[in-house]
Amino acid sequence: MSFDIARPLVSGLVGGIVAAFFCVLLSRWVPSVCNGKNTEMLARENRIAIWIANALFFLGFVVGIAIYQVGLLPNNDWRGLAVGVGGGSVLALAVLCLFSLVQGRNPKEAYVAFAIAQGTPILLLYGILMLSIAAFAAAVASLLASPG
């Protein structure tokens, strides 16, 4: 096996190890309670919403990749990935909020439960999601303004 073939594997393994180490460092900032409810209760109450939010977020990645695969945008255009990932972020956050409101609960609990389920501190998770939503808005505005 040549180095050109092994390089992506080594890179992926190193990236995975760094990410796992980073998650361990950040795990102490993951919330464990919200409005007097512990992690188990939050997870149980928001299980379906979290599952759907994760599925929609993943679907956003798939849509972002599909935009390039079907030739809607050239491979070097940032807007395809921004539309996919940002759209998935918008849908994930909307699902968490809507499920809570329909069930008569506080949406904050669903957002905290989602952060717990991801094993990510709230500020980091929602900071990343907000950045991807901003990229989504910029990409959609750019696509709508472009003359083609």
C-alpha cells in the first residue's frame, strides 16, 4: 500500500483521536440538569425530538453533498455545503422547539437535552449551529441574488 492510499486513513485516525481527546476535555462543561430535571428525564422526554433533529442534521449533510453530485453547483462553490448543513441546522433546531411546544414543555429543556445527547457544551454546540445558520442565510441570499 502506497503512502498516497494510506494518508487519508492516517489523517482520519489522527483526527478521530484528537476529536475524542477534545470531547473528553469538554465533557465537564456538558450540562447535567435543567429546570430541576436530570439527564435521564430530559433524554426520556425529548428522545423522539432528538432523534429527528439528528436525522435532519445528517440529512443536511447528505443534501449538501448531493448538490455537488448532481451538478447544481460547481465543486468549489461554498454555497452548496452551507445550504445543506445550515438547512439541517435550521430544521434540527425547529424540530426541538416545535416538539416541546406541542407537548407543553419549555423549549430550553429540549435544547439542553440535545446538547447532553451530543455530549457537547451548550455554548459550543449552539455556537456552531448558529454559524452554520448564518452561512445558510448568506448562501441562500447569494443564490437568490445571482443572475443564473
